[in-house]
Amino acid sequence: MEPQIKKNRNLIGIVPISGREEKLNSPWPDCIQPIGEDLLAIERAVYECALASCNSIWIICNDDSSPIIRKRIGDYILNPKIFNSWSYKKMPNDSKEHIPVFYTPILHKDRNRRDTLGWSVLHGALTSFIVSSKISKWCTPSSYFVSFPYGL
């Protein structure tokens, strides 16, 4: 039995990528390493945020790795919690829920000075709060979920 979820909560998923030095000496970022058959580390982190019922996912990555990650992840993902019920609906396309994915870089003044995973998490939380609160007071985040792509 699933716990009751408050209706007025807005959970934001944060996936920090920038702030960690690349240790594998590959031409692409370390978060794009495969960890299974047709599964990358960044995809696992985004999927974990979706399973935690996040309303939006914010990936904090620099400008050099953003196009590669955006090509693989996209601008939204489908909610996996209601995936099994799609085949039982009369109109399955109407019951699909999209979770938006936003990409934000670390500010240029903070690069190579405050460049850690912890700072990436704080920057992502602050950026998501500022942008969401400018949209509406109902979009303001009430809690955050952080998923790291570098650990399993």
C-alpha cells in the first residue's frame, strides 16, 4: 500500500553532474557511462527521480556536456508509475503524464571556484525555486529529491 501523498506538495528532482572532475579520461562525461544493457548512469538517476514522484527534474550540467545529455534524455519523460495502466484505458494517450526535464548550468563566476557536487545541488535547488516562484506561488517547490548519477 502506497503512502498518502499531499495534493499541494511540489517535489523537485535534482541531478547534479557538474562539479566532479572527470576520472575516466573518456571523450564524453562520466555520467554517460553505461551501467547496464541500454541504460546509462544519467538515465538511472532521472528514472529514480521519476519513481520518487517528482513534478519536475532539474539536471545541473555545464554547457559542454548539456547537448549530449539533452540528446539522450530529452525535454520530458513519461511518468513510470502509471505506465502499467495505459493498456487498460480507452484512450491511453490521454492518461500519459509528462515530467519536464530542465537543464541549468553553473554560473561562470562559480566555475573552478565553487565547483563541487554539493554546490551543484544548492545551485539547482536555488535556481528551481527562483524560476518556479516567478511562474506562480503554486509552483514553488516544497521539497527536493537529489539523485546522484555517479553511484549505484
